[in-house]
Amino acid sequence: MDKSALIIGSGLGGLSTALRLSSNGYKVVVLEKHSTPGGRMNIIEMDGFRFDMGPSFMSMTYEFDELFNTVGIKNPVEFEELEPLYQVYFEGKDKPRRIFKDLEKLEKEFSDVEPGLASKADAYLKRAGQFWHDTEDKVVKTNFDSMFKYLLKLSTVPWKHIPYLYRTMWSEVEKQFKSEEVRIIFSLVAFFLGATPFHTPAIYSLLNYTEMRHNGYWRIKGGMYRLIEELVKILKDRGVEFHFDTEVVNIGSNSGKLYEVIDRNGKRWQADIFISNADAASFRGQVLGRKKFNEEKLDKMHWTLAPFTIYLGVKGKVDNLEHHNYFLGSNFKGYADTIFTSSIAPQKPYYYVNVLSKSDSTCAPDGCENIFILCPVPDLRYKKDWSDKEELANTLIKDLSQRIGFDLEYNTMVKKILAPDDWAAMLNLYKGSGLGLAHDINQVGAFRPKNKDEHFSNLYYVGASTTPGTGLPMVVISSRLVTERISNDSTLS
């Protein structure tokens, strides 16, 4: 008789795990609090406009190929590479900087402020690449059963990388490049992943390597949500059951094992094994009631910034925006130092703008654009009241309009705003943190909440806040790691 698996949450991690387990003979049921699958990787539709709600590009596309190949399926989505990767508007500069993978083109773009950029960037990326390849299989793609084994594995990483652990990402770019603009460009990958380069360990320069050399940035033809739609279609064809608007709020346990979870309506769901795709730390505290993960202790952990997002459908074509755009102020360090703990909305915010209609004409009516604005802001620990969200949205829209020379407010046809409290309520993101736990040295590897529960032998975790960490490819790797753990436990039992 097939074993049964119940997955709490239908984010990319939950769906990827459902695919792997269904291929391993499990009867799988997925419970989802939201009305649609995908978690943060969701969709918003309004009057002929379609928006990717969260992630709008990805790297390490080979991890998605691996996911489908492992279960004998050809990857059903088509990737399209971004080149240039994105463009950056610096405050006070009329013309944006275009960021290329091609280092000769990148050098030409910054020839006025950073002579010899190609060779400098090449040396920086080579070092970051060495670190990535020396640690990918040993740390990123490995389950750890104990802290001792984790530290033992770390000891096999070449000693030349040790200084990376004690320096910040900013100190690395500061050492390599003389131009403030170039330093900021090589730091953006940290900032818009919910951290700041002034506190992020230098090891995350490996992200520069994955974006600019190893694999690049890619979008999914037809929008990012196509991946979720294809996964759900495959899973339903394989007999996986989905139940939406179903929030798990309690459990039933006996003799060190879960035997059921209980939803908000009192319905009880049984299974042989359980996998939580909810935040691995807050689930332990808020649903399981673990003292180690109570609110006071969760609040002391380091969380990624919260998302403040605006979805605009506008009349007319906007010439000065590409598919991916960043808009920055003039005080990068000062902004980064205060944004995490500010109790007020940022007055001169830094933000990211995605225009899917630049690449996909089907997501907006003819002659229109769909514009997604993401501004990282303090989470609900620091700014609890977001009743001023219209004010911040207007600030962002006005600033963007001025910098691109297009009156967005006048031409807006549809608009939706999601503040951190909306994200928290909708998707159970702890205090509105967009990407879960940050990647401090004491919150990575075996220091991160484990993907197997400490007390219940049949409860597991998948997603951004367990191993290996944040980002779409990392979440797919997370599904592989938890499936391996489940498989090994099944063999032993």
C-alpha cells in the first residue's frame, strides 16, 4: 500500500516536493491557506492585465531541469535569458546604466568612472566562482544530521576561503572597484534579496558569479507563474489532491510522531508523513508552540526585509523602462543602515521595477504596460502600522514618473498595493518578511532551522527558511534535500 504524504503549503518548495514524492510512490495531499497555489510565486489579474506577484526572474535554471528530469519529465517551461541583465537609474543621473554579462560591454558602460572594469570584474568573479564550486556540493547541496558533521564538512573547504566568512560583501567590492556606482552594482544582489551588503558575509559574492557568469538571469516565457501552473497540472495528472483556503492551525501527535494536522475549520487531516512548506522557524513557534521559536526569540532572529509592492496597469508604452530596472537614491550606505529598523516608511525609497509587457505582449491590453514595483521596507517588528500605504505608493509612483518622464498616475488603469501586513496575512510570512530568515553566518547550513523536525520523526520542512536557503533555485534544491532525507528515513524504518 502506498504511503501517504501531506504537504502544508503550495509554494515552489511544496510543489517540487510533491512532484518528487509522487514519483516515489507516495499518495500526496497539498493543503494551501491561499486561494491559489504558488505561495510568493503567484499571479494577480485585473481587467486584462496579468502580473507576477512576486519573483520575476531566476538564475541556476539547470536546477529546474534537474527537478523534472529526475522524475522522467521534460521541463515544460521555456526560459529566456536576460541580456542586458537589468538597468539601474542612479539619483541625479538622466541616463540609466545597463548591466551586461558581457564584461566588455559592461566596461564600456562604466568607462567614465571605472577604467579597466572588465579585468577587475573578471578577477572578482573568478574568486567568487572558486568559492561557489568549492562549496556547492559540500555545503549547499548536503543534508547535515549534526553540527559536528556540518563543521567537519566545512573543514574540507579550502582554507583560502576562510577570510570570506569574516568580511562583508561591501568590503570585497570596495577592495576590488574604485567607483561607488560599480560597487553598488555588485552589491544589489544582496540588497534586493532582503539584506544589505554592509552586513551580508562576503561569501555571497557567489551570487554575483551565478548572475553574471555561471548561468545568468532568466525569465519564463509567458510569465513566472507558468512554472506553477505546469507543476500543478502535472501533479493533478498524477493524482495529487489540492485543497485551497485551508490553513493549518494545530496538530495531533502521539509517541513522537504526528498523526494529524487540524485546519482552521476544525477538519482533521491524517497522513504517514508531513512536510511543512510554511516558514520553518515560525511554524515551529506558532503552530507547534516550541519555546525555542516563540515570538520573542523569533523576533531576535535576523529576517529579510519585507516587500512593499505595487501593481500598475497603465495606458501607453513606456520607452525608458526595460524588463528589469532598479531605481536608487544617492546615499546607499545611509539608506541601508536605517531601512531594516525604521519605524516609518522610507522618504526617498530604493526600488525595483519589472515590466513584463516588455517581453510578453499577452500580459497587458494592446498599447498598455503592466508595471510591478517592489520596494524593500522594514518588517512588522519595526513598522507595525501600514495604514499609510497609499502615501508610500504615491511617493513611489511620483518618483518613478519623474525619473522616466511618463505620468504614471494620469495613465493608470488598474492599481493594487500590497504592504507587509497584507503579505503576512495572505501567505503567513513571519512579520511580513519577504524571503524568510536572512543568511547571516549563524543562520546558514546546520545553523538554519533543520529540514527534519527535532521532536516528530515524521515531520519535515521545505522552503526558503530551511536548508539551503532563499531564492527559487535554492528552494528547488531544498525539495531534493528533504526528499532524500525522507527516502533515507523510510529505508531505515
